[in-house]
Amino acid sequence: MPGIPIDFPLPYGSDRWRAHKTIMKKIMFFRNGFMRIETTIGQRNMTFKEMMENIDDLDHMNYPNKEVMEAFGDFLLFNEEGEKTIDEDWIPYVLKEGGCERMRIIN
């Protein structure tokens, strides 16, 4: 039976593997419009740099991972239907408010 022997040296350790798995789960949240930030002049979409800085805040939200995934699924449904008549107030997203450590789900 072909396979890799147990004592085969892997190019990465278990910590690096866990970090990779975590990043691969979170990378889907990088869609434009899902992560937003509140500024002094209103809300706007996060830049890639801001997403990288704030992606770990999803772990520390008051909501379980299930609710974040449900909001992301709804975000995809609203954005991929191709209808431009949908009111943007109905599209769920994650908001980073000024002065708050945690992000929260809107809608």
C-alpha cells in the first residue's frame, strides 16, 4: 500500500499546519463588501490591509461561528442573484465599529 512513512520529515510543523487551516477557513470572508469599517464620515468597505488586520476579530465576536457563516451565506445569495433591485439594507455584513474591539453582524 503506497503512502508516506510515519517518520517522513514534513516541511512544516503542526503549528504551521493549524495556522494554514485557520487562514483557509477565513479567506472566504475577504469578499468585497462583507467586511466593513465605521469611520468618522460613515461606513465603507475594508481595504485588504484592514481585512488582514481585523480578520482575527471574527474569532472574538459575541456570535458563534455558525452565525458568521450564515450571514456570509446570505451575503452571497444577495450578491450573486444578479438582481440590482435589492435594497442594500437587507444585505448582511460584518462591521468593525470605531473604538470597539469586536466586530458585529449587521442584518
